[in-house]
Amino acid sequence: MSPLSSRLTAVRTRAARVRTRAARLLRFFKDLGPKAFLGRVFSKLSTQLSLQNAGGEMLVNLEHAAAVDWTVPGERFANPVTVADGPVRMAWIMSPPGAESGGHQNLFRFIDFAERAGHHCTIYLYDNLHLTPSLDATKQMLAASKSYPDLKADIRMYDASVGVDADTQALFATGWETAYASYLDRSTAKRFYFVQDFEPYFYAIGSEYILAENTYRFGFHGITAGGWLAHKLSTEYGMACDSFDFSVDTSLYRITNERPRNEIFFYARPVTSRRAFELGVLALKDFSELKPDVTINLAGWDVSGWDLPFAYKNHSSMQLAELNELYNRCAAGLVLSLTNMSLLPLELISSGVAPVVNDGPNNRMVSDNQFIEYVPPVPMALARTLAGVFDRPDATARGLAMSASVAGASWSDSGDAFVSAVERVMRG
């Protein structure tokens, strides 16, 4: 091959790699949504680049961040609106939703509960970096998705110069960057903070970490997903909080297979650091050596681009309606979460799958279900516990008992707790 041909081949190879990487990044962006995607990107950048080199851009508008001085009580918060009775007009400021964004799906679930209780909701999408697909495209995605409820709420882009509607009575921040917009909004509405995770942990120690952490000191009333967050925010930041319990949709997740099972499930999210993908891979490598005849199923993300040291089935991202069939082939499930607990352990239990979860207050304080196997986050310890599930002589009966333990669970109970908390605060 001539030198010119070699150079051309090298150029074509590099171009193909660039196209492949660009296609992967585009898919990540579409599936995760702008907030989760960019949070991951900036977390990586923060260890390599200065803020100036990164263009000075974050999920939050830096002028908004600079304008918030939470050490001096805001005048507009002195006499917030109260509603003696009847419906409350609510505004929700959130990052743009993605098709695969579980946090947004759960957020929409609770907006649906508010609407069903008679309250009026408007959704405002906050996107400092202007990377949102068109508003129409976002609405079309929501309408087409079976993972999002059909809301009455009007959906708009948030414009800080305009703010929320003047008649808004309850204003919800839903993520750390939206808390700044909520704080600065001219509305006299009562401020709430719908907190689903401790978001500073999404970043390395640095500016984003501090800016996210500061939002818990803004004086908003927190409504948290589970008791761990409520305890952490109230004891460490003095934040007034209510919480709702995690639940499971037993119409989606139930036992359909009472025969012995010889497969395992792993919630594989390499794009979400807090799901400890690499730790899970190490545990599953050890598990595959202990139980070489057990089929390992990975779902949550397309991992075909990863070189994993064991045989597995790659299910990529799955629709909610597809999960129960997979769950019912599995005896155990590995679900790791280093911040707030995942919703999956209770889903697995409902389908008769023994969930193996990393031990810690972030998980134990969310659910004390006796069938969750809490294990120190050590690969071999996780592997031994997973393997032990397959050695139980009562595995089938235990699976039925697991499912029965959550048979009475309902998200509507969590919705009632949420609505009751909001109404109590709004009544003054």
C-alpha cells in the first residue's frame, strides 16, 4: 500500500470513529434528556478543565446563581400566598424530559396526582444551554410515550424575564438548577422543592457541587422521595421536609412464572455514575465463576460497546411493559445505587425476584422490606449473596412470599401523602 493510500485509510478510519462517537453521544442526549446528559458531561469535564475553559456554562444560568444570596431572607418569601380551601394553582419548573428519564417519569406521576386531586398545574421547561428539542417535539415525545401519564398541564419554556403566571400559588423547583430560577422568580407563591435525589453527589467536589448543595438552604419546603432525603436535608441543612414512600405498580409487575428460575438481572446504566456499573461488572464476573450455568441479563442501557468479562444478554433500554416477562425468568436482581434508592428493588420483589442492593442508609431508610438483600458494596460479597439465592431450596415459595409482601402497595398512597403535605402547607 502506498503512503498516500495508508494516509487515506487512516483518515477514513478516524472519520468513522468520529461518526460512531457522535452517533452514540446523540443517542445518549436523546434518551437521557439534556439535564442528565450534560450533568454527566460537566462532571467529566470538571476533573479536566477549568470553568473558564469549559466556556463558563452550566445547567444553571450563572447570572441567576450569582444573584441568589440565600444568607439574606428574600423579601418575596416573607408573606407567601396561602389558600384556605379549594384548588391550588401550581407551577413546576423542570429540566426538559427525555424519553428514558425515570426521574421525569416519576415527577409527571406526581403532577398527575395533583391534577387528580383538583389542582391546576403548569409546567415550565428550564434549559440554560438551549439544547432542548423543540417544544413541539418534546410534547410529541410525551404524548407517544407509555411511560408518561397524559396530563392536562400546559407545557411552556421558562422565560426568566416573564416568570410564571402571576396567579401562581405554589411554585415547585424540581432540580438544583431550577431552584435558582424559582428563588428569583417574581411570584409571591409558596416555594416547594420536589427532591428525588441528593444532586450534589452527581458531581465531583467543585462549583457544581456547591451550587447544587446551596439550594437546600433556600428556605423552600421539601417534598422528598423517601425518608433518607427528608432526614438528610432536615438534619444537615435545616430544610422543612415531608416525604412520600416508594411504591410499585403491581399491575405491571407480578408473578407469572412459579417454576424454578435460572437467570439473573442487572440494572446496567454505565452512563449514570451513581448506578455503579463498574462495581456491578466486577461482582458479576465473580458471580459468573460461582454460577457459570446462570444466564446474566443486562438491561437499562445498550452495553454492546463495552467489553465485559462474562457472557450476558444485552436487553438495552426496555419499555415498562416488557420488564415483567424478563423479571419472571430471574431468581435474583443486582440493583446498585450510591445516592437515593432506585425504584427497581420493589418492582423486582413484586415479580418474585430477590433484589441484591448495596448497603447504606440511602437505601435502608427508603425501604425496610425484609426481602431486600442489603450487602456491603464489595464485589465478592455481592456475588456470594447473588449465588446464595440460587442455592435456596425454598426459592419458589420465597418468591411468592416476596410478591405478597408488596401486594397492597400502591402509588396512589404515595400520591395521597404528597397532596396532603402540599395542601397542609398551603392552608397556612
